[in-house]
Amino acid sequence: MGRVKNSNFLEQVLSLCKKDDHLVGCQSGVRSVYASNVLLEAGFKHIYNMGGGYLAWVENDLPVAVLTPKVEL
């Protein structure tokens, strides 16, 4: 069973993103290809897909910021 497509994706992007340069990524790079195509078909001009996703990023030893949650006493 695959992931459920977000039927509000384009509407959400349009309401939040006012610039035309966007880096699109996901865990493995598959969903971001589909999302990138939706954005290009909607008229966005500068869409950059993070090929291979986060997994490839980590596999290639690229920098990752790890945030440590604050512990309140």
C-alpha cells in the first residue's frame, strides 16, 4: 500500500510560498519527484528536486543538523 496523495498540496504551497525558488525533498526522493512535477505544471519556474532524498543526503556524508530538545525542569 502506497502513500496517500495530499489533495491540498498545491493549495498549501501557494498559500505559504511566495518565492519561485524551491528545493523539494522527501525521505527517498520518490514523492519529491511527483511534488516537483506538480509545482512545475502549476507554473513554478525554479524547482530543485533533492535526488535520492534525505537517505542519499546522509549516505553521501552531507551535513545534517541535529536539534536537541530542551528539557524543562
